[in-house]
Amino acid sequence: MDEGMDAVLENIGGRAGLGGVTMAAAYHHGRDIFPHNPRRKVHFLEGGTVFFQPDPARYSGRVLQPIVSDLVHKHGDVLASLCNAASRRSMGVRAWTVFLHNYTLGEAHPECASRNVFGDAHQTDLCPSNPEVRAYATALAADVASKGVHAVVAESLHFHGLEHGFHHERYFIELGSLGRYLLGLCFCQHCLAAARERGVDVDRLQGEAQSELERRFAAPAADEPTELDRANVEAFADGELGGYLTSRAWTVASLVSECAQAATLAGGAPLVFIDLSGAVKGYATGRPEGDAAPSIAWQFGIDVGMIADSCGQIEAIGYAADPDRLRLDLEAYSSTIGDPEIASLSVILRPMAPDCDSVENLARKLQIARDAGVGEVGFYHYGLMRLESLDLIRSALNAMG
């Protein structure tokens, strides 16, 4: 809105040579530097708001209600306006929608937030097991889809870990990788009930998790690998944690399925599920290490294969400077998803530091994506990059032929 919608679309479509734009329809808190914004250079995002005019009827009688951005009050339904403007240029619009990472709603309704094993609310994250949260998520998916978007791109439609970005987080004791993971698990009444129905001894699991964490609060744990070993984690409490993680995966997959159905019914738009595992590994440095990105998705209740079956498209985060690392991740996703007739794969790349420093680097990554069967590539993110990155994108596309 600061640059002007037509100017932005001309940059994206004309200068970069791209076929569409992904707009944040609902987003979390953030403080961003906008290098080419003519009105502001440092901006604090309105956390937990939506950038469109919601349909109140979709949320009637529900605890959680969408919070409308001041931008909408000033300029009207930005998402609907973008769809109209892009359509005139034959460009597509995808709606990036942050579902459950919402401190504004979590603070206002802590009963809907995730709770650790000690009963403390993690107000940054809504729990996907909670019926009110699930109702809100499906209503939001339908609402966004009804705006005429080509796809609802779902971020944060899953569980989160302990460290997910909050104002001045402070961790001055080393809990170890298992300790941090245990402290980040949700043990709210709805998660416990779901696991209990699947035969998990949740009382025993809670007791052992509390005891293990109390030991780590009192004294340093023995040295542990930085990256969690899934088999070791699942074996905790004589395997009860493994059953609990299976329950979490079913919770997430069923929620994704419900949101995908709601989006299709409301607007015929597919729901694209973003797996943030690649960002967890490579966001800060662009140099992810260890096994391929989808190998850690289970930590957030994400079974990539189940999710692909539930919605039909997985969007990978390809934050990696080394093209060979991107190949490793995309091949892992492709093999996990399986039949491309059932589910497709897309990827997000950063055409700037710390991931990319040349046309050759980006062109090679685009070729790797094509070879891996990727059907769609997005570039993150217009407002945060220098405009010269648009020229790099076009040059890389041209280099591919």
C-alpha cells in the first residue's frame, strides 16, 4: 500500500518476470526493514491481524474472532483489491495465512493456547487440538479462500516448539535438546484426551516429563547431540512419548484436512501446507546441516506424507546457500510425498543473502527444483529484498531457458 499496488505488481510481473504474488492475509508480530519502501524503513507489524475484511458470519458464536488490521480500516479489503488488480494483469494471487502462531489471540484467550507439562500457557501459539482453535482455523481458511485467491498458503497449522520467536526470550540454563523439546510439548486437556483415546498412558508420561525437566532445572544434563534423535525421543517413558507424538500427528493431519475442505467449499482454492522445517534449519545462516529438512518435521506434529494426502500440496522452505543442499531437501520431500498425481511440491527460495549471491546460484537452484518435480517456486520476500533481486530472478529464469 505504501508503494502502490500497481507499482508492486509491475515490479513483480514486469521486472522480475513472475506470474503471481503471495500476499500475507493473516500474519504474526514482526519488526522489518523495508529497503525500498517510500514511506517507512523500519516497521512493526500488527501481530495476529488479518489484512482483509472477514465475514463475521463464519465466526458466529466462536470464542476466537479475527482481528482486523488498521490497514483494512484505512484502505478497505486489501486482499480483495489485490485479487482484482492482479487479475487485470493475468497474475495469480496466493494468500499466505498464519493460523496458530498468534500471540494476540493467545494472550486474549489463554484457554486456547498450548500448555506445557507444568500447566503454563504458551500464549504465542494456539493449540491445534483445541475445538475452538480448530473452528477458528477452518473458518479462517474458508474466509480467505472466498476472496478469490488461487491458493490458501498455510503457515503454522501445526504444533510449535519451545523457541519460536518472542520478545526478548531468555534462556540462561542449558536444558539439553530433549529438555527443550519436552518443555515445548503441549499437554493441554485436549491433547491429553486425544492421546488417551489412542491408548497412551498420559498420566505416566506427564509424571516422567515433569521429573526429567525438574532434574534439568536443578542441574545440567549430560551432553546431548544438538539434533534430536527421533527413536530416542519416542522411547521416553517406555515408549509412551512415541504414542503421544503419533496422536499429535493425527491431530495436525485431521485439522489440515478440515481446513483444506473448508477452503475448497468456500472458494475452490486449494490449501498449500508450508513445512517450516527448512526455515528451522537454515533461516539464520542459509547453511542448514544434518539430515534433510523433512526429517525434523515430526517434532511439530507434522507427518509429511499424511499432510500431503490431507491437502494435496506441500510447500518446502529452501533456505540454503548450497544448491546441493537444496537438492537433498527437495528429493527427500519428493520421496516422502510419493505419487505426484496425488500431491504436489512447491518451494520458497531467497534470492538474496544469506542464500544467494549470483544469477548462477539461483539458476542452478531453479533447475534442481524443476528436476525434483517442483511445480511452483516462490521468492521470499518482496518487501525485505533490494529491488535488484528482481533483476537477479529474471536473469536466473532466462538462464534456464
